[in-house]
Amino acid sequence: MNLEKYSVLVVGAGRIAGGFENYSDTEIKLTHAWAYREHKKFQINACIEPDIDKRKAFMKKWSIKNGFSDIASYKSSGLSCDIISISTPTNSHSEIIKQFLDTPVKAFFCEKPITDSIEDTKFIVNKINEKNIPFAVGYLRRWNKSINEIKNELDNEEWGKIRSVVGIYSKGVLNNGSHLIDTIGYLLGDLRINVVTAKRIDYMPDDPTVDAAMYLKDSTPVNLIGTDSRDFTIFELHIYLEEGVISIEQSGLVIRRRKRLSDNIYLGYQKLQLESQEDLAQENPYIPVLDNLVDSIENQGILKSGIMNAFHTQLLCDDLINLSKSI
């Protein structure tokens, strides 16, 4: 067994990275830093964070020896880390990634989306493919055990034919809707757009929350429905099938399966059984990502969420945003 530990540079010391302002005890265990600390194959060697107070607090919390205010300072130090872990706001991703393309890194892990510009993402995709190094992107449901159980059930046609799909989300089609679009693509195959029917601005002006009629390769209808994140946060996916309904709710923490059965009151009719509900424990979603990243580095294993599926998801989101401009 290869006992080498991979050195990690964490870029950005905010909430998702492991910065801990106003954290619950549970939330601190859902961060990048916690996963790197707990995983036997990784060690955080350095961080980059321009805010000096955040940087010092992050370094103290996670026992990190090296901290820098910017990438230039990191590079001039002579330090070289194996893994670049990017957890900064989306609008900073492009410049960060580009500055590490000429360095001898072994892999990237980047929060989704890759960038906020489809042209920048195309450039980065081409460069990463040229370098042929692993580039994991944080569409985390692809690594989730329960989501993969659903995928297996669907792939094995245990529920019969897919009749229709409804996805509900809020807070921007690229910011949050991309999670839903990527999950649908992972479970059911490529999506195509029919028409954008509505939009609302509940996050950023250039990232509207759009409603759209879409469809799968076999013409199965997929309805994307947006709500207003200022009311509440939502991520739900409902898959209607020949033999019942599979629902993913509470951002994936609740999974409901309802099989069809004969109605014992209205003879000759079918109804849905009372739900079989699976409430999932809140566990760190990054541990299976890191397992997959190790396999990709050491054995050329395929990343469940890599640069190409993330690119295709962003292309769809970009098309939805452009189509919404006429509404």
C-alpha cells in the first residue's frame, strides 16, 4: 500500500473550507479542512487567505504551519503542494486555477461551478485535458452512497420506465440549480432544453433562478422549477416511474420511495403506498471525494465528478441563463 501523504494547499479560508465563524458543532465536520485532517492520505500544508484575521484563525484551528495572503507569496516561498483545493467565491476560481496550471500539482479539487464564465471554463478544460491530471469538482451527490443506490435501481430498471421528472431549487441556476441539473444528468442521462418559462432574481442579477421545460434523450419531460431563496432554501428531485415515485428532498438528506400497489377501495385502480422514508445522517461529504481522488492519482481511476461533467452542466446553465434574457 502506498503510504504517501499528499500535501494540500487550501485556497480560501471561508465557511466551506473550514473557517468557523458561527459554526454549529455539526457544520464544522462538513468542511474541507475536517475531511483533509481525518483522511489518512492528506495533510494540509498551507493556506491562502487575504483576510489576515481569517487566515490566522484558520491556521490555528487546523494546525496549519504555512499561511499566505496571495498566490504570489505562496509561489515565492518555494513551497510546493500536491493538491490545490479551491473553496473561494466562484468569480475568483478562473484566475486561481490559471495561476496553478504551470505548477507541478498532482490534482485539483474545486468547488462548483468551475468558473463563472463559460469561455474561461473552456480554456481551463482544454489545459487540464492537455496536462492529464485529475480535476475533481464539488457536485457532491455523485459520491453519495444513497444517491448511487438510486442510480443502480434506475440503471437496472427496477422501477420500470421513467414517466417524468420534476426538480425544484432556488438561489441561481448556476449557483444552486447546477447541483440539480448535474444530479439529473448523473442519474438519468443527458438533458436538453425545450423552453425557459420564467425567471426570478433571488441571488445575483447575472445568475437568475429560472423555470424551464427540458427533456431527456428519449423525450421524457423534465420540469425545472425555481422558488425564491429569500423565503427558504430548497433542493428536491422527484422521479415519476412506471412502478412508483422516488423523491430526493432536504438537499439529499431525505429519500422517499413510494411503490405503486392496488387500491383496495377503488377496485381496478393503482395508488402509491405510504412512503418508505430514509433519513440520512449528516456526514462529511468530502471523505468519499478524497477516496476517489486518491484512486484517480494512484490508479488512474475515474472521478465521479470531474471536469467534463462539470463543464457540460455549466454549458446547460449558461444556455438557460441566455434564454432567460428574453423574458
